[in-house]
Amino acid sequence: MGTEKMLRRLFIATCLSFAALPALAQGGALDLSAKDPITLDVASIEVESEYVAPMKEPNVDHLITITPSDAVRLWASQRLKAGGSQGRARVVIRDASVREKELPRTTGIKGWFTKDQSEEYDGKLQVDIIVEGTARGFSGSVSATVTRSTSVREDVSLAERDKTMLAMVKEMAADLDRQMDPAIKSNLFPVVIIQ
């Protein structure tokens, strides 16, 4: 991918992100409000990110309107609730990457009349929840790793590309929820407050 193409994408993604963050907060991209939050016997829930986007190829997570890291933060705010007097639960984002890979295209005369899938996007979320310092003296953790892939045709518009990647991030967050919900309830059960 050329520098000009990358700069154009970065500019467009930056502009779109300013418009999209209010929608994210209102659940436009990921809405788990239909599910009851999981209340933990801790005083606070903190989200920390050990993942730093490289901001260069092949990584494109920083170009997505709502990054995978943003989706994890929203997931934590919608699904986890502090209900105790001491201790904390740390949601640690270890990986929140999306990488772009160029796909082979049909060449020759046939290539003129063929619309191939031109790029593949491979997303990965790796998240830990670490509970420590609780009133009951319990410490524990759960982890989840989620991967998703999608591809786009060579004639895709920037808006369609963004929509495709945003859908992948939403699916990754839903997969994270499907893994974390039972893991929290079974492995962190001493601090799960049943409502």
C-alpha cells in the first residue's frame, strides 16, 4: 500500500472517529445492554491497555472508526459493574490488533473482468481480567483470546471497507463476551454478586 493511500485512509479514519465516538458511547457499534451486567465484589473496575498500536503497516487497527481497544473498553463498561467496598478488577488489553494482508489477484485479460478479494483483515483480541485485594481475600483471573478475519473486494469504497472492519470489531467484541461471561461466572465465582 502506498504512502499516499495510507495517509488518505488515516485522514478519513481520524475524521470518522470523531463522529463515531458519540455513537460508540450510545451503543451504535456494540450494544450489550440487553444482557445484565456482571456485578463483582470489588470497589473499582479499571481498563488498562498493554497493547500499543504500531501505527504502520501491516497493522490497520488505528484506522478503524472504533478500534478493538475501544470495543473492549465499551464491553467492560456495559458488562462489568463494581459492587463491593474494596479490591479491584483490572481488565487488561494484551492485544487488540487488526492486520491487513494483500491477497493475490487474477492477472492477464481475465483479471480485467474479475473483481477479486484484494485485502484480508485479521483481528485479534487478547484480554485478561485480574481480580485482587477483595474483602474476602480472593484473587483470581480469567483470559480470553478472540480472532476474526474478513476480506474486501478490490472495488470496495472506503466507506464499505470501514463498515466491513467495524462489523468485524463488533463480532470480535461479541465473541469476547461469549467467552468471558461463562469464564467469569465459573472462575471468579467467589466475587460474583448474584442479583
